[in-house]
Amino acid sequence: MAIKMETNILLVDDEVMVRNLLNNKLKSAGYQCDEAANAQQALYKLENSEFDLVILDVTMPSIPLVELLPRIKDECPNTTIIVATPIGGTNVGIECIKLGAHEYVTKPFILEEVIRAIGIALGKRRLELLNKEYLQYLEGKVIEQTKELQNVFLRALTSLAYAMEAKDKHTSGHSQRVAMTSVAIAEEMGLHRSVIEKINLAAQVHDIGKIGVSESILNKPARLTYDEFQHIQLHSIIGEHILTPIIDDKETLSLVRNHHEHCDGSGYPDQLERTQISLGSRIITVADAYDAMTSDRAYRKAMSKEIAFEELKRGIGTQFDSEVVAALCQLEERGALNFKALDTFESNFQLPSFAR
């Protein structure tokens, strides 16, 4: 299956001035655009033409969004959807992502934010198409092509991970350190190598969903508002969506989705309690929190190791698992936590067998 170079976008909005504004901006950015004034017209054009991406206004009448989004996903599985919500429509945006949209933008549009969202969505679409091509090669038993395609996936994941961390100058190397710390904890706890392999992969890409979070929120030097915190919580769901076409292993995907769940059920996105959270997720949660606390962030300076361990111990039973924190403490006592980020992500990243 060849991936075409031109990018076709369908703009669906009942306001002609809004369509014209987007059309002019996107054409100047090199995209090919078509327009639809209502849901019926959009469905007709999607049926008769191929579009890479749809920008869909959620406030149009006629077909309810809970019917329209799944229908587009079902009839046009290769088309990525960005929904446009009114300001303050965070909850609507979250529900749309759960229904299959990749991203949401708010109206009135900030055109540069729309361009950024399109770039992210198209990057995800490219990964999905590459995955389909990969599966076709496997089904056809074209063995000589599989190694090359594995390398394509590896580079694509690497690029996405770099793009995510490049958006926040304070998190450079964070994913690598979390992965190394998670692996060290898992080995300290005597977990099987196959489980450690999954934890390593998930930790390397645990924050990849932040590629769908606004840079202004990631780099905000002050406390987040309620809506901003709701928005950033989406990153674990977005990360799972990005990785689903590539990683054919539900356990690994759950590690990415659940790395912000808390033992007392106060975490996100699913408010799971300790017995519902896999040990791998509980390990990544502790490793993630430890590295975050001991690193500079936009809103505060790094804590000392001593204060970070006090915070981890204080959070036992609420946010953190006692056995995982104990294993991390044992590693620190032996001086085994002096990790530095590797010069390149790719040098430490290998696709395990279940992701090939």
C-alpha cells in the first residue's frame, strides 16, 4: 500500500467565514482543502473522495456527534479527525477523543495551534498506515521486508518521543531516565525478563501522548487551572491511542494508559485502585514521580534526593505502592540510581518481539 505525498483535508463547519479562514490558512501551509457545510454533505464527500484528515465542528445540528464520529471512523478508517469545540468545551473535547477523535482545538481558532494539531494528527496517521503496510507484508510472508519495516517503526517512535520532549525544555531525557529506573526497580523485585521488557518499552514512551498537549500548558510556570489540568490528563489516553496501531500487546498499552493511577483510586484516567493497577504501572508511577521531583520543571526547581524520598514515603498507600518504593530505596542505598539520559533515544530502544 503506497502512502501518497499530498495531504487532503476536509473542513466541516456551517459558518462560511470560518471555512474560508481555515481554507486560506491551510492552503498557504501547503495543504489541499475541501469544504462541507453540514454533516450530510461531509459524509457524502467522505464517501466519494479520500481525505487524510477532517476538521469537524462539534456544534453543527442534524446528526449527533455521538453518531457522526463513530460513523466516520467506521467508514473512513484511514482518516484522522480533529474536532473544533467552543472555548470552555474541554469536557466535550475529552468525550470526542474517547469516541475516536485524535485531537481537539477551540474556537475561535488560533491558527498556529490548528497547524500544530494537524501536524501531530498527520504524524499519528502516518504511523497507522505504516502499521497496515507492515501487516500486509507479514500476511504475504515477504520476510525480507520485515527488518526494514521494523526500523521504520523504530525511527517513527523515536521521532515522536523526541518531538514530545522537545516541547518542554525541562523534560529532556526524562523518558529514558524513567525507563532505566523502572527496569532497575523491576529487576530489584525479581520480575521475569518478559515483564521487564514490557515495562522498559512502556516507560520509554509513557509520556508520548503529551505531543497532543498545548505547549503553553506544558511550559506554564504557574499552577494549572482546572481546565488546563483536565487537558493535560488526556496525555495518557492520547498515548495509548498513538501506540495501539503499533504495539499489539494490551498489557504494554495499559502500562502507558495507567501510569498516573494512584493506589487509593484518586489518579487518572480511570480512577483505578491498587488491586486494579498492574505492578508494572505502579513501578512506572514511582519512577516517573521520582524523576519529576529530582528534575527542574517550569513551575519549580528540582528537589534533593532526600526530600524526594520523603515525598515518596509520604505517598505510600495513597499515590504509591509500598513494595515499589521500598525497592527504589534499596537501589538508592546501594548507589544504583545515578542515571544520566543517553545521548540518543534510539541507542537504548529496541522493539520487543510482541511489538514487531
